Amino acid sequence: MLAWGKRTYLMGIVNVTPDSFSDGGQYFDLDLAVQQGQKLVADGADILDIGGQSTRPGATLIPVAEELRRVIPVIRALAALVTVPISVDTTRAVVAAQAIAAGATWVNDVSGGTDDPELFPLVARAGATFVLMHRRGTPQTMQSLTQYRDLIGDIRAFFTQQISKAQQFGIENIILDPGVGFAKNTEQNLTLLRELHQFKTLNYPLLIGVSRKSFIGQILNQPDPRKRVWGTAAACCAAIAQGVDILRVHDVAEIKQVTQVADAIWRNHGSLS
């Protein structure tokens, strides 16, 4: 059971894809994906997030059957091997349903409930935790949809609308993700990281995914996503300082150290207990 406000939790990423921006193809094999999931837990992951559909800008939507083929065996195998919650990273109710049957208890929807109207009732029936992310458009169009009247206000309005829909279906466990990098340019991502505290008043746990993202690469002039771990660490510190509850990351061992020190500074007011 996760106790919000006590410490920062880590969601470890397992991309079962050939084309994710950072680790596409690394864990496309079932055995390699399962081994990576176990390693992330050993390194300190509190949740595992398993995804078969790349959500990077420009990614092509794969058939449902292919998404199922990629993620369900990995979830089923990991559910038998680890004790941490398993999340399925999908926008599709049919994938979420089979993932939950295989052992997932979280649904991480990058569309925030806008892509598939069947996702809300499914999550409600299953009693699953729902991660509701802000995004505009699709992976093909989102980077052209970065014009906001009021960035923080617009995202808050989206959250308020989607939380209401989720509650109407009876979903109780909701986590909010402002969607760093999704229909936001570099300056907007930095604004978002400066203003994360403004989402705390919605009174739901906050999740942030900054790991290895392109805005960090632009700041560092580092084209290789795998060499952005310390830039990621800096962004994670900014999030922790503002009370973010979960960090979705690739590099769990490194960011675990970041959370331990940052929590001691900001969350526990210096207490090491």
C-alpha cells in the first residue's frame, strides 16, 4: 500500500516496443522484458509500468492484437515474480481488461480517458488505479498543439473535467500526470516543472514523467537519451521539492538515490526516519 506524502515513489518503465524514444528494442523480447522488470524492482522501483505502444512524438499506432501480444505475457510473468503493483501503459480498454486479468492493478492512460470511452467503466469495474495524464491530440499531432491560453490553467481545467467523468463511473483511485513533453515545448515543460505545486490543490497524488526526455537533451545538447540521467535527476529534484508523489523513470537505481536525499531535504524536513 502506497502512503502518499510519506516519500517519493518510483515507477519503473518497461517498454516492450521496438520504437520507444529511449530504449526501443532493448526489452522487446519476453525474457529480456521480464528480467528488466525484476531488475528495476531490485533497484528500488515501487511500481512497474509495462507498455507495448510507443507514445513518443510521431509514433505509429499499432494494431490491438500486436499490443496485446507484446504486453500480456510480460505482465503475466512479472505478476508471478514481483510483489509491487503492475501498471499497464495503454489507452485501450480491451488491452487494459486483459492486462488486469493477467495481474495489472493500475491503468496508465496517456490520453487521460479521451481516446477510449470504455476505459472509465472498465477501470471502475476492476477497482484499478487510474493514472490520468494530460495530452492534446495524438502522437502524430501533439507537437503542433502547443498553443495555450494559460498552460497551467488549461491543464487544471482538463483534470477537473476528466476527474469528474472518472468519479461518475465510480473510479476511486486517481493519480494525475500533467504530461511533460506531451503537446508541450521545452519552455512549457520548464514552466510546468516550476509550477507543479499548483496541481496539489486538486488533492490527488501527482505523477511526473521527465525521464530522458527531449527537453533535457536540448538543455544539455545531448542527443543520446541514455546519457541524460543526471539531467533527469535535476528535473526529478524540482518535482520532489514541490511534493510530487511518483516519478516515472528508466534509471531506477540512480533516481532512487536522488529521491532518498531529496526526500530528506524537502519531504521529511531533514528526518532520516
